[in-house]
Amino acid sequence: MDFSRFIQYIASGTAYTFGVTLIALPSGLLIGLVLAFAAVYGGKLAGKVLDLLSTILRGIPPIVLLFILYFVMSGTINLSPFWAGSISLGIISSAYQMEIFRGAILSVSGEQMMASRAIGMSKMQAIRYVVLPQMIRLAIPSWSNEAAIVIKDSSLVYAIGVPEILRRAQLISASTHQPFLAYITAALIYFVLVFVTNRLLGQVERKLTIPVNP
């Protein structure tokens, strides 16, 4: 296999990497956002239950949950390797994103909620129009890190046969006996994906930063 085809074959796994990331990250965002607001505004019992759930999920290595979904539950749920990987990473990411959003919510002064209620807003209106916009701005830096983590963690789905970047690099290494070139190529592709993602999210962060008057 010549070098250009070598690179092309590994890079073609990027489609699977994007696919897993574009399912896991947004699903983790939606679940994490709902759980964060439930943990802050849902009462003490909800907060304790969600604390326990978050602790459990963040304490499980992603690849273990991946194996549970794909191998242990395969008898009752017919999941393809791609979907098992995407769902497991989304579940793990939701726990981390919940903590990111909860921290951002708590950073918004409780006095703002009281002031919003004092001028006649309902609790949901105050959350939507006062807390949520500020929380999003505060959460972006930490969320950017989570996005990079999910992109890198998508490599774990190679373990169940999804032909993404790392899986293709592994196959090239085995067939050509050039592991250094195969895995360096994979590393560079992951680096570019993470670098571009961080740059794009950095631009979003700068645009949404609350200006501070001197």
C-alpha cells in the first residue's frame, strides 16, 4: 500500500468519528442540561439522586459502559457497534455536562432569580430569560474541553469494531507492519479535529463574552 492510500484509508475513518461525536455530544448536552436544572431547582431529593447518578456515571470508565451496552445487553437490545458506542459515550458525557451546567447555573447570582420573581416573572420565565443566557456564556469554556474529550473518547469504539480512525490505523499497522506511521497518522488526525473544534468554540466564546466596562 503506497503512502497516499495509507493516509486516505485512515482518514476515511473520520466519518465514523464525526458520526459518533455528533450523536454523543449533543445528546449529552440535552440530557446534561435538563439534569443540571433539575439538580439546582428540583429540590433536595432530586439533587441528591442526581448527585449519586452523576458520581456513578463519572466513576465508570467509558469503555466499560460501552462493553455493557454492546455485549451484556445485546441479548435484549439489538444495538449495532456504532450506536452502542455513540449511546455509551453520550451517557457518560451527559454526567460531565450536567456538572458543567450546574456549576454555571450556580455562578449566576441567586439574587437575580429573586429580582426576576419580584418583577412578576414565573420561575420558568426567570430561568429562560435570565439564568439560561448567562449560564450558556459561563459554560462555554468548560464545554469546549468536554467537546475535545468526546472527540478523543470516540476512539474507544474501535474496541467493538467500528471502523473509525484508530481501528483503521490498527488494521494498517497489522497489514503493513508499520505501526509508527499508522498511529502517528491517527494521532495527527485527532489533533487536527480537536484543534479545529477548540478554535471554533473559542471564537464562539469570544463573541458571547459579556463585555466588562473599564
